[in-house]
Amino acid sequence: MQDSFDLAKTFEQYPNHRREDLIPLLQSVQDARGYLSEDIISAVGNYLGISINKIYGVATFYDNFRFGPVGRYHIRVCHGTACHVGRAETLIRELEKLLKIANGETDKEGLFSLEVVSCLGACGLSPLIEVNQAYYSHMNPEKLRELLESFREEENIQS
């Protein structure tokens, strides 16, 4: 996520204003900005000549698009079949308790955000969480607490 996000520069990467550019354009914006705001979705709609409703329809269909800022440590918990059987629900409850946030929320400090996803595609590693695109496999509540503590130590924050 960058503070000096320039939407015009992103648009320059898609000079043909084609409807087929919608998903790659949204991905580029999210990669640069961290999430898709209402203003950005409106600007993308104007640029591509697509209604805001259609853009929201596409963006909400895919799990990877976000509509609000995420924490410095964005935690994604896999809730696919293998992880569900591997007790992912226990990890979700533990994260909600420890971080005092629910699925889709970011803590007040902007340090942690939580997202439960349908599958991360690594069933042999279940239960699995992803933090900032790094996988942590065979998780349990104890390993989860240790992981969160290591992130807090990196930030010099006491739990």
C-alpha cells in the first residue's frame, strides 16, 4: 500500500478503455492502494464506461477484492473443507478473541485485519492461515498466539 497513489498513472496502463480491462485494472488499483474505495470504483466506472453497480457486482464476486483498508498484518484464515475439518473455526474464534475484531474488520490501531476465505488452495497444510501473502501451516491456538506475539514484538507493542 502506498500513500502517494496516482490513479491517472494506473489508468495509463490500460489506454484502450476496454471492459476486459476491468479485473486487471481493479487488481492494479488494489495492489497500489490496498483496497477499492467508492471514489476509486466511481473513477474506474467513468474511465471504462461501466456502471458502478456492475463494477461492484464483479468485485464482490471475487474474494480477493477489499473495500476498506487492511491492517499492517492482514490475516486470512482458510475455511475450505480440509481446513474446516482441521478446526479452522477454532482459529477464527481465537483470532477474534485475541484481536477483538471480527471477519472483515481491522483493529483500531490498524495493525491487524481479519478475513475468512473459502480456500487458500493448500489443503495439505491445513489448518492454514496467510499473513501478508506468507503461509503458516498446521496452525493451532498456541502457534497462533506465538505468531501474533512475534508480530507485536516486530512492532514493539505489548499485548
